[in-house]
Amino acid sequence: MDPVSAIGLVASIVQLIATTSKVIKYVDEVKDAPKEKASLAAQAANLVPLLMTLKQRVETSSSTDPWFSSVKSLGVPRGPLTELQELMEQLGGKLKSRKKKLGGHLLWPSDQKECLALLAKIERVISLIGLAMQSDHLRTTDTGDWLLKTAEFQAFLSPAQKALWCPGMPGAGKTVLTSYMIDHLKRTYTDAKVGLAFVYCSYKDPDQTPENLIASLLRQFAQRLPSLPEEIKDMYKQHTKDKTRPSLAEYLRLLHRVVRMFSRAFLLVDALDECKEEDGARKRFLAALKELSADVHLGVTSRWIPAIESEFSEALKLEIRADSEDVAQYVRSRVATTPRLMRHVVADPTLESIISRKIADNCHGMFLMAKLHMDSLTKQPHRKALRLALENLPPELDETYNDALARISSQDKEDTKIAHQVLGWITHATRPLTMKQLQHALSVEPEQTELDEETLIDEELLISTCLGLITVDHTSKEVRLVHYTAQKYFEHRLLELIPDSHLRIASTCLAYMSFKTCQEIDEFTSDKEIKALVDRYPFLDYAGPDWGVHAQRDDQKLVQQILRFLSPAATYLSSRLMIGGFKSLTQESTHKHWDYPVKYEARVSGHNMAAYFGLQHTLMTLLSEASDTKDKIKSTLLICTARGNQSLVQLLLDRDANVNGCSWLGYTPLHLAIKKSNLAMTKVLLDRDADVNWRHSPSSSTALQLAAENGYAAILQALLEHGANVDIMRQDTARAKEYTALRLAVLIKDVASVKVLLDGGADISALHLNSQQLSDPLETDLHEVGTTVLFDAVSQQQEAIVNLLLDRGADVDMGDTTPLSCAISKRNGRMVSLLIKNGADLQNPRTVKSLENLVERRLIFSSYPYKEFSSEEILSEELSSKKFMGQALVDVANTLEPGSAAEILINSGADINILSITGCDLDTLRGKYESDMQDLSRWADSGKLLLDFPLLAAARNGNESLVQLLLNRGAKMWGFEKEFWLQQAMFAKSKAMEPVDWSDPTGAWSKDFVLASYKKIISSDDFRERLRRKGYSTRGFHLSEERDW
């Protein structure tokens, strides 16, 4: 049980309320009391309702709640509440005693020092209680440790007295970390010679004037002194006599004197941005702080406000964000102190880490969001509901932004108007605006023909009226909302406040581009001149490309202004300004064609521009007035289709637009809709009789092929239902290739599309011209020529598609290059097994032939009698088949999952003692031998020579059962014992999931083992004889028995 229980804390508060009420009663009865009587009465009166609110919160909270743990320190022995209770009792006792002595009439105590000390105590407790009751005071044990360890905070503590500015977004935990810094300073500097004072600014507190804030700091510092300075007493007497209050300058002068009485002094200000702007209050308080910074260690937190940042340009800067560890600690605390969450976590311990990760990932650096998320999780009745809530964490910051809007609306009428305009522009702009662009946009007035620089609103005013909701990027100068949640909030909320916001933006863009200077642009205007114009009128860079996006909302209300704008000069300007839009879209490139399928235009026509932006009323008006309607409708239909404007496409088709009219690159609206993956648009065009099989040429794609190569299964289904020919072949004559829709789907590895096409009757056995060579330099003689889609699936190593094709009856032996030879060349044992199980013929002449050159390039040494064969004889000899299957066996043995393929190959007569040298081509290897290389092992040692045979491959890859099978079938052991090979396979199997460790001399993965195998093989007479039979000289070739392998 905590030493301070909820009951105990409530009792302390009740007692203090009673005592304070008595003191208030006694004070009210004082006769002829000085000015401090009113101050004490006011402070005591403020304390009572605050204590009552605190009592109510404690009574309705659990002692395990994080909030309670943050306030319980107020009631600890010798804590603020008990200390204040004693002072109140002492004062109450004195007043009561005097009343008895003076016959019911009270006189005010003459000790002003005692009065000031009491006032300071009351104010301090009010400050601490207020802090404890703040909604974002979420600090748990160890929260903020990261901050204390930063170089910036350590420098702040150094004797150099450097100021520290800690900016952060709303909800980032600035107040939490301020309290943590205060606590740290209190614990670290217990010496009375070190002064500490702090204030928490709040826009809701009308009494937080610069004078009152500085006075509060003065009282806190003075309270820590052993005696009250005479200068403070004198000032107090003088203003009491004159019935006046000290000025800011007087408070500041005394504060300078007081802080210099300490060896060191720390002054912390939280949420400086919430200090009110009215009458220059924040500016004056900032100036005071800057003046004080020479005598104190000044720490300030605030939102990102340029005016504040400029004042602290030379200060240390440390951004405040919700540290991931702090968030995790907060989550752990909430879980530990929330019985329902604790029950869920006890039932499933993995939940705690999941909650921490999800909250950290979704709080976006904001403690406030972490708290809101945790609040929602504490209400979940069971674990399933908790998991669902974690997957759907909402950005619930509406209340925060409601308060911000309320603050904005409480400003004077003009400032509120400016703030709403700024927020409207930033929220609804399609991309970030720079500060200059924003200033120019806000300066535009109706019927204005030229920019009036006198109407540009000051940058600081634009920012300050938004009360911290916007920020300016110092590099790009772009103006943004403070957080993405603000964007989401204001997108909805501002449309309620300013329902025609988009139309206002569109109108402003059109008016700006209609300035007289801008109308002078024509086709002969150089890029340099355009750049100079944009430098002078920076808002053009936004207005040109984006005006239509805003006008699209309801262009009917702007149609006359748009028509006036769409004059030749205006469209020249807009065309030239469309960075990423018309300027690049109208260049002749296939990539851009999908967005703007119209031939290059120096000046984009008015109807094409209206079509591009989807301005329905404007486009219909222009077309109704046009003389050459046919060509205009054709281009606008293509543009509207590419832009996905379904309603406009319907309108244009109703006006007899040609649904099959093609663009300059040969694409119809149907092609454009498919390329944009627009199923709804595709169905609209198909229902309006679009030619589903149209293509510009044999080398062009049909609609079905275009959908297949992009993996749009749903669109494929729609096309097939409208009669698409599934087996049309696309010719690629430049690369000697052919493609059906099915092959295109297989090549992009899209199982869903393959299934749709097979269901639609695609020919699974069609042969495609396919001359592309394999990427492996050792496989360059494995020509594909005519292949099936099964070959493509094997080549892509897509087992799911291979299974699908086999289930649908694909011929496993069809093609000039068979699927089996491809699987072997890819060393895919699972695929080899799958094909053999489904009937692939190991003796198929096409399979043998397709790999013969590959086998020879690997310098295969057969274990069969040495005899040279002519190219004509090789296919008819038993050696060819056995040698081929032996190489296949090596390839299969080199996989971790050889499946049944190895046994099938062995049973089919594969040469189990075949030697294969890879890693180089034949000519390179011949050159090495003929240059009298003294030590072949040296080349093997360098990794340029790879020697392989079935037993080695199986042992190296941990295929223990295959090693046993090979040994049982009489595989040559090359001088090693049978047990050695089995041990190596077992060792390799245990290391199968680990990286190769070449430094380990004991295992199959070791370099020593491989080189030892090489040594025995290369030094054998058998190997030398094989080299000679292959035509290589062994002159001078030897191996040193003493060589350190």
C-alpha cells in the first residue's frame, strides 16, 4: 500500500480547505489592514476552489491511476500541502489570538516578511496543484531520461549559462518534460545557494501578464533567500502607500538583483507560445527573458514560432518529441495501473509489447496522442476487442484543435480573418506553399490587374495569428500545418467555416494569372523570361499547375472567369507553368502519354485544359461554341479517360465521341482506362461498344495483353466476358520474342491473372518465339527458341504457377528447350522433382540436347571409359545420357531440398562419379593449364575454380540421405572413409541455416575440407588422365605434398 493513500490525501485536502476558510474569515474581519491583506485574501480565495477540484478528482480516481501517482507527492510528509497547512494554522492562530486580545477587532500582523513568505508558499502550491491537474501531465518514472543525457541539456547545466530552447509540436510532451527538468534540478541542486523558479504559461489564464509572470518568478527566487532583501520591502511599502502596482521594469530590476544573490540560478518557462499576444504581451515577456538570460540558466519550451526562435537564435536548441522509450514506459505504467489492461496482459503476456509498439508507432511524437490511445484501450472488454482497437487507433486530437480554433476566434476580427484565410490555404492547397506564395495569394483582390506590394501581409502576422498551428520550414520556406492530424481536422472543420474555400482559391489563382504582366506570355517567350516572371510573381508556380484542381469542385460558379482566362495568352502561360503537368506531359514520351494522351502542343487548347482538370461546365460550354467539334471531342475523351473522369466520359460519348478513337501513339480510351487500372471506366467503355481486340499493329498490345502484363485480374475478367480473344500473339521482332496474354501474366508472376486466363480458355501449349539467353554466363548456349508458358514459370521459379499449369494439363516435355532442362540449369531440386513426378522424360532428346553445351562448358569428366566422341556420335551414345544425368545429379545435390529427383536420376543411370569444374569457361581453363601453372590448387584457393561431384555436393549441403544412397551405389570416395562423408553431411545439416564459416577447419562448410578434397582428386592419376583425354597439357603440373592446405 502506498504511504499516501487516496483517503489520506483527501483528508489532508479537506483539512487544508477548512483551515484556509477560517483564515479567509479572519482576514475579512481585519481592520485597517495594508495592501497585502487583499493579496492574501485573493490568493486564499483562489486556493479553496482549486483544492475542492483536486479533492473531487482524487475521490473519483483510483490510487493506482497514473494521475494519482503524479499528485500524491503533494501530500507526502513535509510536502507542499502539509507545509501550507502548518503555515495556515500558524497564521490562523495568530489572528484568532489577536481577536481575543482586542475584543473582537483584528489588527494585521506587522511582520511583512512573514506575509510575503506566506504569499509565496500559497502561490507555489497553486502552481504545483495546477501542474498536477493538467491533462498532459503524463510523466511516469524515468520519463525524460533521454533529455537529461543529451549534450544540449548538459551544456545548459554548465557554468556558461547558455540558454536552452526546446521547441516541439503540440502534444509532444513539452510540459511533461518541463516538470521533469524541474524535478531533476530540485534533486540535483539542494544547496540554498542555487536558485530555481518556473512558470507554466497558459492562454486560458487572463492574469498571465508579463508583469505578473515576472512577479511570480521574483517571489519564487526571493522565497529561497534566508531573508527578504530590503529593496523588495521598500518597493512593497511604496506601492502600498501609493495604492499602485510595480511596473515590469521595476520587477525586472529587482529580479536581476535577487538572482545575483545566488551562486547559480535556473529559470524555466513552459509553453512560451501560449503567452498572449495582445498588447505585445509575449514580445515584452520575451524581451524580459532575454535580458535575464545573462544572469540565469534560462530554459524555455514552446511550439515552433518564428518570433520566439529568432529571440533564441544563439541558444542551445533541443527538439521535444515523445521519445519511444518514454512512450513505452508510459504504456507499461498505464498497463500496470489499469486492472482491466493488466488482466488482458496476464492472460497474454505478448500483448504488452504489442501495445507499446503500436502506441509508439501511432503517437507520431506526441504524448497527447499516446494518452488518448491508451484511454481508449483501457475500455476494451476483452483481448479480441483490444487487438481490434490496436489495429484501428484513431488520431483523436479534435478537442485540441477545437481549443485552438476557439483561441483564434477570440482574437480581434481582422486577426481571426487572416488566420482563417491562412489555415484555409494551407489546408486545401494541393501542395505546400512557400511563405512568399502565401503572402501573394492573400494579397489578391477582385478585379485587381496588377500586384500591389503594399497589400502583402507581414510574415510574422500570418504566423502569429494562427497561434502555433502552422510552421515554416527554414530550408524550403514552405508553410505547413503543425501536424498531419491538424490537416485532417481542418479539411473538415474549415469547410464548415468557409464552405467555398476551394472556389476562392481557384478564383484567386485565375485573377493572379490574369495580371497584365502575365498576359504578355506567348509561344516565343523564353524559359529564362518565364523564370524571371515566376521570381517576380512566385504564386504563379502554384496557380499555373493547380488552379483547375480547386475549380473542379464547382466550376459552374466560375465558368465566366475561367472562359475569360482561357484566352490564347492565358493558356500559353498555364501551359508553360505546368511543372509536372502540361509542360512535361506534352513532350512526346510513352511514359507521359498515359497521363496526357494528346500530341505535343505549344499552347494547350482551352477544351483540353478543361478536360484535364475535369471542368464539366466549362468544357461543355467550349464544345458547344466550337466549329471543329469532332477532333476536339476525340482529344477530350482521351484526356478525360486518362484522368479517370467517368461522368465526363459519359457526357462525351453521349455527344457521339468515337469510343475507339486512338491517340497519336495508338492507344484507345480502353487502353488508357486499363493502364490506369480503372475497372469502372473499363466497364463503361465496354458497355459503349469499345473494340476489345483492337490494336494498332502486330507489335502493339491488345487490351487483354495490357491488362495481363499489369496484373489486373478483375479487368481481365471483364474483357473476357466481352469477347476478348485470349490467344492473340504480340510480336516483338526487335528481340525475336512473342507474347500471349497468358505468357505475360506468367512472366509477372501473377497467379490470379494466370487463373483467370486459363479459365477463359487460354492455350496452355502455345509455343512462343523466345531467343533470349539465360543470364548465367555458363548457360549462354542453352537456347530457348520456342518455349511454353510452363518453361517461363519454371524459369521464374514460380512453383505455385507451375502447379497450376500442370493441374491444367501442361505438357512437361514440350518446347525446343524443355522445362526440365531449365529446372536443372537453375539447380532447383524441388522443381526437378515436381516435373519428373508429372512425367518429364529424362531421356527426351530435346532435354539432352538443350543441356549438352552447358555440360561441356562445365568441363564434365565422366567416369566411363575414356573415349573421344564426335558431335554426331554423342547423342547416340549411352555416355551422353549418363553424363547429362550425372550433371543433373550434381545440380540437384547442390540444393538443400533435392526431393526425389536425385534418386530418380540415379535409378535412371546417372553417372554418380562425374566430375564438374565450374567457375570459368573452357577457354580460360585451357589457358591456365597450358601456361604451365605450377599449382592448380592455388587457383582453386582463389575461388576461381569450383570442382564438384555428386558426393561432395550432397555432403556439402547436408543431404545425409543422398550421401548414404550414393555410397551404397558405389560412389567413389576419393581416399576418404565412408564415415567421414556421413559426418560431413551431418555437420553441414546442423549448419544449414547458418552462414558459411570458411575459418572452421572441422566441418563440411570449411575451406580446409573442400581444398583437401581437391588435393586428393587433383593429385590422382585418374584426374590427370582425364585432363589429358580432354586435350589439356599437364607439363610442369604438380602438387606439393608439403603445401599447407
